[in-house]
Amino acid sequence: MTPAAAYDEIADWYENDFLGGWRAHEETGGDPLGVGPVLRDLLGAGGGPCLEIGCGTGFHAAGVRALGWRPVGVGLLDGPGGAGQGRRRAPAPAGADALLP
């Protein structure tokens, strides 16, 4: 089984069950995982693209966007028919999944 296929098997659980309990926090601009301060410290205010490798469905894209960056995500969900199709919160470069080990 490829890594992408293995992740596809748990993608629905991750999105709906693991993150599902935090959906209300995300919709109101909350920070259920507590990464906001880390993003602010590491990225600071900015502009232009910010690449997140291994982004999954782009859960942290809103926090990156709030700092003024334009989030771009690359992850295992980006392959043809990957579980992340249609659920992305950040655009992915075409063919980017082929570059991942």
C-alpha cells in the first residue's frame, strides 16, 4: 500500500471525527490546536505565498491567511482521486504530489 493510499483510508476519520469536534472553533476563527502563537512567531505578518508541506486538508490555512500570507498546500491528499479532493482550504500546485517521497 502506498503512503497516499494509507492516508486516504484515514482521511475521512481525520477530517470528520478528529477535526469535526473543532469545526465550530474553526468557523469562528478559534485556534483549537493552539498553533496560532507558533505561526505568528515563526511567520510573522507577511504577504505572498506560504508553502505548507504535508498540509492534509489545509486546516491551518486560515491562520496563515490571517497573518497576510497566501497559503499554498502540498500533501499526500493531492494525488489523482486523493481523499482531499474538494475539501482543500488552500490551493495546491499541479503535480506537487509527485514530488513527495
